[in-house]
Amino acid sequence: MCKFKHEVFINNTPTIRLLYLISKYSSLFVKETNYDILKQHIVNMFDEAKQLVESIFDIFMIINNRIVVVEEGDMVIDLPFVIEDLGVKDIPSYTSQDIINDLFNFDTIKNNQYILETIDDISELFVAPIMYNNIPISLLIVKIHSDSPEIFVETLALLASTISSAVIKVIHLSNIMYKNKFIKAMYNVIPDYLWSKDANGLYTFLNKKTLEFLDANSVDDALGKSYDYFHNIKKAKYSNQNFNPDIVHSTDEQVMNNKKAIHYTESGFNKNVHETYSIYKAPILNVEDNVTGILGHAINLTEQVKLQKELYQRDTLLKLVTDQIPNLILVRDTNNTVVYVNKPLVDVISTALNIKRVDIIGKSYKEVFFYDEQFVDRLSRIDKVILTSKEPIKIMSYVSNDHWYEFTHLPLFYNNEIIGIISIGLDITEQIKELENIKKEVERVTYQYLKNSTQTHIDMKRELNNMKEKLSILKSNSRNGGA
């Protein structure tokens, strides 16, 4: 593009002056990538255009107060804010609001064309749209003489087109800024640690959580510095500080040398607090497939590790207690999935299957007891009754390997809602055997009495009393859980 000297055109035509102005700012619009500076260039161009030709005609811009969708619904912004500085408070009397409304709706305007509107015998209005996404978002309005040459009108159209191009770029930069604000906000809200480094190990990006870990004051304080810098400061400040730079360097080098992501877990003291982190690092590659830096992501697992230890301790205690009692314990959720079994029940099942506790947890009891369809069917019917009535069912007998068990089934509640069912089985094999012995004894005594009619009534009564005492003891043992 030719470079014009302003003084050459001082006494020249408005067309030449406008062409110089357009050429001057067009080059600035193309080069500029800063949102605020570009917006100011548009304002300056418009002001210069008004000053340049104000003695010959009036020039102003009307902003259409509308909201349009930017980038196919990606977000919605108020477009007028981009060019609000170009408007005027007092619209000249020769341009009524009705005319403006009509102009915004003209098909010629929507098709990105200019129009000429006759005002009186000596004046016309030149109207051209400032477009975005094929929508007129503002109007450039110029009052000109009716006898203005066609080349001057075309130059005004070029002015409008130049402003349109600049506004589109401003909106694009605004869109990027808008998105970046949300991205940065998202980076700083999430509980994860995010950072990037260049090939020399210097930070190029850090989110809020990473700044907290490094004990850095701000992003500006951290950018361009290495991990060693912050580690040495923390080492002098805190009595317990691990996460040695050697591990950081070795893992960074591994990523850069192999051009592959790695994942590892590291524990230690950070600012006097013992913490555990899951760390992920990946290479940043350029178009030539060379490593230009490292992208890092970490999750603080300290609370999860602490919770796992607590759950392990509780689970160990639960197993220790329930594995020592002789009762069988089966806990399942409302979907029939087994969530806990104790060792005595595992031992019973193991007689039919070679199975361990870990093989049972998480399976449906229908899968666990597939070899005993009758037991599964009875258990299923009992569960349906309990889930409906929310009441326990106390008795269900079960026979396995010549052993008799008596089950009590109870609903498990949380916040007044059933979350599962627990079944407690008592081994009643000895009681059953004792009943069998008593039955045999009754048969023997009866037979003896009938055979030996000389036996007295007193003897018979004594034998029956002995049997009643045995039955009484047997019932007592059954009510007390066989203890």
C-alpha cells in the first residue's frame, strides 16, 4: 500500500483526503491485535474523518441497540458496546428516528450496500451499514451535497467497509478475551493443580492452586522462574518440606526425552503438612515435533488417602469382630448386590465353591448361591416382603452340608430409607440333633411302656418329666443364640 504525505492533500478534494485516511488506518487495523488499541484506532479514524470534512458535510454513526449471537451460538454479547464511542447524543433534526428504523430494515442495508436518501433540493443522506455476520449493527450516515461526484460516494462506502472490517476484528478479539476470562476462571476454580513450563523448566502458566502449592504471591511472581526457586524459599521457611527438585527434574527430563506423558504418585511434607499427589506430565510439541515445554496436572489425594486408611481400619475392625462370632452374616443392598459377608459364611459357601470373600463382594446373591435355586428363591421373596413392609422376618431355615441354619432378616435404614438388608444365620445343627434324640427317646419310652405293662404309672411320669426338662433347655438355648 502506498504511503501518503498528509501535507500533499491539504488543499485537495474530500475524496483524496478520505482515501489517505482510509489507507493510513487500514494498515493499523491489519497489524493491531490488542483489543483496546484497535478499538481506539476506530474511534480515532472516525474523529479524524469528521474533522477532515466537517466543513463540507455532516458525518455520524447510529448504533442499533440489539443483541446478536456470536460464533454460532457459542456465546451472546451486546455488540453495540464495541463501537459505542462512535455514536452521537443528538441526532441531527433532518434524520428522524423513523428514518433510522426504516434504514435498519432495508434489504439494501442487509445486503451490505449503501443508499442515498434525498433530504431537500441540495442535500442527500449517504447511508451505509456497519456489518457483522451479515447483520447491520450500525449505520454510517453522511449528509452530502446532491451534486457530489460518484467517486466520492464510493469512497464513503469504502470508509464504511473499512470500519466494518475493523469492528469485526474488535468483536473477534473481544470474543477471545471473553472466553479467556471464563477459561482462567475455570482454571482457578477447579481443585486441581495446572501448570506449564518451557524447555528450560521455567513456568509459563500456573493456576491458583499451583500458586498456593509453591507459596507464590502471584502469577507475575511465578512466571519465568523454576521450581527450585520456590522450593529453596519454602525449605528456609518451613521445618518440614519435601517434594525434592530432583524428582521434578528427573520426571521432566523423562517426558522431554521420550516425548511421552507419565503419571506417578508422590508423598511428602509440603509447608509442614504431609500430603500425597497424583501427578501427570505431558510434552508440549511444536509443528516440527520438537518438545517446547511441559504441561503438568496434579490432584491432591491427601484426604482420599486419609479416608482410605480410616476405612481400612474400620473394615479391619469389622472383619475382626464379625469373623469371630459363629453366626453367618450376609449384607446386601436393595439391588440384591452383596456388600459384606463374614468369614463363617464364606466358609459355608466354600464347601460348595472354591471362592474367597473378595469374589463374593459386589456380586448379586443370585450369582453367589447359583447352586441352590431354592435358597435364592426364598431369599428373593423375603427381600420383597421386607422392602415393602420395612419389617424384619425372623425365621428362615437353610440346610448346607448336613448343617441347619436359622436366619433372621432385618432392614438397614439410613435417613428413614431402606438402603439394604442384613441376614444373620444361627447354626442350629446341635439343637436339631438333640430334638432327633428326644424324638427317639420318646419312641423308646413309649415302646417300653407298651411292652412292659407291669411298669408303674410313676415310672412313666418320671421319664416324661426328664424329656420335658431337656426340651425346655433346648428352647432356652435356641432363644439365647445357642450360647
